[in-house]
Amino acid sequence: MILSNFQFILVLAVVGFVFPFVGVAVAWLLRPKKPYPLKQTTYECGIETYGDAWAQFRAQYYLYALIFVIFDIEAVFLFPWAVAYNKLGLFSLIVVATFVIVLLESLIYAWRTGALEWN
């Protein structure tokens, strides 16, 4: 009786592990197999590279993007709370206030360290 309750989970786990491999195997079997030198070159938007193709970017660009993602996720977390504000208690208000204070502290830290400067 107890084992039958977990049979659905076992079937789901087996399908979850097998399905991606079956898809890759079918794609490997059906793909066209006609390699030639032009097909095996690196695709760079149709433009041949000249010189050194590696370009370095400043770390501030990555930090700026990470800060944007953090505050974007904050908005995603705050939206459901704002929708259900009237039904939630004081504890949820304290939790959200703590969440916003921690994020504001991180914004102030990033601002003071110059992570938001573009020049």
C-alpha cells in the first residue's frame, strides 16, 4: 500500500531522467551528417575576425548588471506581498521591511564603493 503511493513519483523520476536523453539521441540519429570545412568554422555573425578577438570589459559593468538583477528580483518578490497586503499580519510587514532594508543597505554600499559609476 505504501509503495503504491510512491510509484507515481518513481515513474515521474524515470521519465524525467530518460526524456532528455531520448531527445538528444533522436536528434543525433536524424541530423544531417555532411561535414565540410566551412560548416565547421566558428560562426561570428558572418564577419571574419581580425587581430585579437578577445575584448576585456570593466568589472563595474558586471556589478551594475548584478545589482539590476537583484532589484528586479526584489520587485518580483514584493508584488505578491503587495497584492495580499490586507490579508497578511504584522509579522509579514516586519519580514518585508527587513527585506527592503537589507536591499537598501546593499544599494547604499554599491553606491558608496562606486559600483554604479560608468566612467
